[in-house]
Amino acid sequence: MKLKKVLLGISLCVSALSFAQQTKKEVLFTINENPYYTDEFVRVYNKNLDLVKDDSQKDLDNYLNLFIGYKLKVNRAYELGLQNNRKYQLELKNYREQLSKNYHLDKEVTDELVEEAYNRLQKEVKASHILFMLDENASQADTLRVYNKAMEIRAKALAGEDFGKLAQQYSEDKSAKENYGELGYFSAFRMVYPFETGAYTTPKGEVSKPVRSRFGYHIIKVEDVRENRGDITVAHIMLIKPKDNSSEEENAKLKTRIEEIYQKLKQGEDFGELAKQFSQDGYSASKGGVLEKFSSGSLSSEEFENRAFALKKSGDYTEPFETQYGWHIVKLVKKHPLQSFEEIKEDLEGRVAKDDRSSVIAEAMTEKLKKKYPMDTDKKMYSKVLTVVNDSYYVTALKLPESADSFNKTLLTINNDKEIKAWDFLEYINKEQKGGIKAKPLNRLVSILYEKFSNEKLNEYYDENLENEFPEFAGVMQEYKDGLLLFDLMEKEIWDKAKKDTIGLRNYYNAHLDEYRWGNRVDAEVISSTDKKTIEKARKLLKKGKDIAFIKEELNTNGKINVIERSGVFAQNDEMLPVLDKWETGISDVVSKGDYYYVIKVNKVLPASTKALDECRGRVVNDYQQYLESTWVDTLKKEFTVKINKGVFENIKKQLNQ
């Protein structure tokens, strides 16, 4: 897989592709009458110029030969039909989808949202809200009714009525009955984007006008604004309260136990070990009580968060305290201040793309496309579609006409180029029955669905034409196509062939026997130690005919390894061995190399000889692969007809050498 990535060598950064000169697009050469143009040659040459270490490859004549060789291989791949391979097509499709994502973003809007999010992250807002639920596609009448109700309750709050009691009485957020609409502190990305915007644009102490989100209308009271406390990593020891309402006696027992643990901490016992023994939080106990890092508003206990953030130094821990979940002791592991914009910009871009903000970007992009590509709707066909949609849609029982013939006419035309049939829209409506859009009356429902449908088709049209709109996108895609095909071709015609072509491999081996030889070797037993006297003892024992097992047992005593041994066949110039003046059978003198002393028992001296194929098969296969590849292009030039437009090439050389 690593090799595949190297072969493809495609830059994923679309903005990195640039041209040193603007080159007129002309046919540079043909392969079997298929044209290859100057713009691609110049682009690839300039792109790879700084990556090439071999100066010969920077020479334009040599580079043209390399480029032609590359395209010959691609032609061979097409000839073999490798482009029809399902795996190839799927990988190409997935790559295009990834690459095209950058082109579907409105960069200006994205940058604004990223910067806005970072600025909001500097602060944490404490707010309460009252929710008035409303369907996203509610009628104007229903929308106005709910809006007016929200304004009525807001007026009560502005008149001085207690906001919490109003939330408890009027909010359709079920949790408001218990929490009085309080949300605690939060920062950017914690709430749906419209709500977040409402909270951040409402001054401290004031109540917002109704804010519309996908849940309905909210009125928001901002109770406090403070500096962002960043993220924090803590460990805790927790004793959990029983789920049923525990008695005072049971709670007292928990309190006594947590205070006993606290006393152990003060006596110097290890927090992590105590957490493993006593903490009842199964998730963190085995990890010494350490929790994943969190920020304000991440946990369901504001008390826990405040106690944690109040700790000053790593290693500090709290006194025991109680929350609705149980008793805790919290130790500070590390505080993580908010990073600089440059440090987290990439992360913010990813979060913006996944957040509600992504719909803002998509809408901005769609509006740009509407200005770029005119769309025209056939009113007669649209009216005909309306006759098909009835109330059965609302109970997911809508049936399409048995025949599509009368609907296979153009409903939507994009850019005077792409025509979309009315039947396509009917099929879209049919699928959307389960999508949750239940707007009434029917003509409004169809209008909403058609807006979604036409926007999707507009974006599809734009995506289909990326290669025409953006030469750099087309260039990267062409490189990736060729690269994938070349990899599959190499696998088929070079790598697999070298492994499976036993006759060809044997013939290559026989023709290059001098390249596969053993040097002078020895069959030997090598004993080493950092202590010279120990090696001298080992030598004496060897002289007495003692074997390696006896020597190791004799010298490695009291659990200490004083000598270590290696046996086998070694090259005489092995870098791991000491240098001997002469290699001969018998026992060597004590010799040194670096920090080690050695004695070597040479059982047999082996002269230089040719390696058997099985002894060097891996290297022969590799060399045979390189041989096949080196002769491959010459073979392809005989199979395909290559014609170079020499005049055009000379002009390119002049431009690039300026």
C-alpha cells in the first residue's frame, strides 16, 4: 500500500497547482493517434521540477521521453481494459468525491464562519431559554402564531416577571420543568448555530427577541459572560449514590467513606491507586480515575466543572464534595488553554463543516451557482406533477403513475445544457415521503420539495463540470487516473510476472550468476563479553573442548549474563564480527572491537561461491522486476505508434528555458 501511495504521488492540495507560464494548448505528441497536449506536459514538468533529484530528468528531452513512456504504459492499461475494473472505478470515484469537497465550499463564507467561531470561543455564555416548538416547514400562519406567542412571553420577562418561572410554565423543552430553562455556561459549537448566534448577540442581562432554529422559536436570557476557561484534564474518585432515593443514613455512609479516602490522600497515598481501589466510576477507575478532557458545559454537573477549574496546579485535589450523582474528589492533571487561531484553524474548519454552519455555506454556494447557471422550469410539466401529488403523501402512501411516458418530458433545464425530466422529480417526491417534510397545503409542499430538488440538481451539474470549470482539478484527476492504472498495470505485467514467471526468472539468474555470489564465509561460534578476563576464561574452556552450553553455564552466574554467543555461517567481513588477521579453523586469540572482547571458534572456512537461486530468490525477483521495467518502454514503443510534434516541442523548450 505504501508503494501505491508513492507511485500515485498526487498532491491533494488543489491550491498548490500552479503554472510557471501560461502555455498555449497544442498537440505535443500522439500515441496511436490519441493526442497529448502541451499544457499537461508543462504542468507536470513544473510540478515535479523541485522533486526530481536526478538532473538528467530535468533535461526537457529526457523528460519528454519519460513522459511518453508514462503515457505508453497508460495506453497499455487501457488496451488491457484495466479501466473497467470495478475496484479501480470505485477508488477513482471515492477520490474524486474527496477532492471535489473543496470546490463545493464558499471560501469567503467559510473563512468568515471560522473566524467568527474562534472569536466566540474566547467567551463562555451562561443563558436560559424558553422554547416554542415549530416545524421547520410550518405555514406562514402557524409561524406567525408561534412568533407572536414568543413575543408575548418575552414582554412578560421584560416587564420583570421571573424568567425561570416563565420557562417552567411556558417552555416546550421538557427539561424546563426541573431546570427552569437554565443551560449553564457554553461556548461555540455547543448549541445549534442559530441559538448560539442569538446567545452571543444578546447583551448580558437582557432577553433576546425570538430566535428561530430547527426546533422552533427561542427567547434567550443571557445571565453572564466570562472568559473561556479552556479545556481541562482531571482524575476523580467517585462514590455513586443509589438510583433510588437513598436515606440520610446511606448518604452519611458514603460521606464517611469519601472522607476516609481523602484522609489517605493527605497521608501521601497515590491518587491513582486509590481511584483503582475505591472509585465506583467503572469507566475511569481502571485508568487511575483519569477522565477525558472537557470544557465548560460538557458535563451535566456545573458543580463538578467549577470545582475542577478552581484547582490551580497539576496534582492539586479538592476536598470531598457532593453532586446529584454522588461524592467526588477531583485532582487536576492538566489545564489546556485555548490555542491560537493558527493552531486550531484546521480543526475549526472541520467543525464548521460538520456543524449547522455547513448549511449556511451550502446555501451561499447554491446562491452563487444560481447566478452562474440559469435554471428554467417548464410550468406546464410542473402543473402536471401537481396533479399527481395528493393527501396520501402525508401518510407515506403516495403512488406514482403506472406509466412514466407522459412525464418523460423536460421539467428543469440548467444552463441551457442539462435537461431533467418530470419523472425524476416524481421519483424524488416518492422517496421524500419518509423524509419528514409535511408542509401544507399540497402546492406549498411540492414547492418546498421542488426547491430542494432543483438545488440538488444544480449542485450535481456543477460537480459534473468541475473538470471543465477548473483546469487544476482536471489535471489532478487525470494524474490520479493514470497513477491508479499504472499501479494496476505494474502489478499485472511486472511484479506478478517476476514472481510467477519461473522460466524467465531462472534464465535471468543464469545470465547474471556473477552478481549472486557468496563472499568468503566461516561456519563459526562467536562468544562476546564486555569483560576481557571473562573472554579469556571462555577461550580456555574452548581449548579444553567444552561446548557453548557448558561455557554459558559456567560463566553466567548469579542471574548475570557475562557472555553471549552466536553460531552460524557468517561473511568474513560481517560488520558485527571483529577483524581477524587470518580466518582458519580452530580457536582464535582474544580480539576486541568497540567495547566488546571476542573469541571465535571457526569450525569451517567456506570459500567464495555462487549462491543457489533459492538462497537469493528475493533479490533475483527484485532485479528481474527492474530488468522487465527497464525494457518495458522499448517493447511498448514497438506496439504503439508515437509521433512527436517537434516544432511544438521546440517552442515549449524555449518557453521553459527562459
